[in-house]
Amino acid sequence: MPHDLHEWRRRRRRIRRLLKPLPRRANLRRYPLIRRFADMAARAPWLWSFQYGPVVRALYLGAILAFMPTYGVQVFIAFFVALFLRANLTLIIALQFITNPLTLAPAYYLTDRVGMAVLQLFGITGVHGFLLTHTRALFVGGVVVGLLVGGLLHIIWIGLAWEASWFRARLARKRAVSSQHDSPCVDEESPH
């Protein structure tokens, strides 16, 4: 078996191992909050599509939602965002794990600082008290940081998609060359 085919299989195994714990059409009933809506999700093909549109929507929407101060209900919100805005469910839910118990405080601190800077830029801070100002800053900062992270993920996705298409084309060329070499040569003056 050629080296490229081994490489291709190794990459597929690695990707499948990474995506295994995430929701798929077959295991959607395992998730307690989403179980009630599994039939509706099974009839929505864009939730499972890795085409450009659903993936890019999932990258941006998932990144924005990951930095919003909605920890604890993010997966539930992400499910409905993916369903109604036609995004890839697997990616949008995977992005919700950016904020976890270990990264929650630094992520919210970052979004608060960015949000306060944006609000100060537009002269909106300090108008309604400390709690409302910082809550607003968390939401504004979540959108700004989410858009930046989504843009970075979009660039990475474009690079990975290009690399995958290049790898598939290279594998197809090698298969075509090896099939030409494996086919028997037919002599024009055969004795048949």
C-alpha cells in the first residue's frame, strides 16, 4: 500500500477520534438537553454538512456564543442557533468547549476588558451602574472577541480545506499513475 494512502487513513482516524464525543446524527439522543429535539435535528441536513456555508456559519456563531456570558446553557443555545441559522452542529458545539471551568475566568476577564474598551470608545460606560455596565461589556466583548476568534478559525479552515484538496488530488494522481503501471500492455500484433 502506498505511503500516501497510509497517511490519508491515519489522518481520518485522528479526525474521527477528535470528533467522536461530539454530537452526530447517530448519537444525538445521548445528550440530555437535545434529546427532545433529536427528530427535528435528524431532518435538518445542514446540521451535519461540512460544506463551506454551514461550516463558516458554525465557526463564527460558535466562537461568538463561546465568549458570551451564557456558560451552562451554551450547548442548548448552540443547538437552536445551528438549527435556525443553518450551521454545522458538530462544530458549533465543539466551539462551546473553548470556555470550560478552567478557561472561564480568563475568557470572561478578556471579554470584559475588550467590551469596556469598546463601550468607552462609544461613550456608553458608567451610565447605568457597575453591574449593568459590566454585563453589557461582557456581551459586547463576547461579540468582538468571538468575531476575532471566528475570523482566525475561518482562516485556519481555509488552509485545512486547501491542504485536504491538495492531498486528495495528489493521492488521485498517484492512484492513476499506479493503475497505468499495473495494467497489462496489449501488443497491437497479438496472435488472437
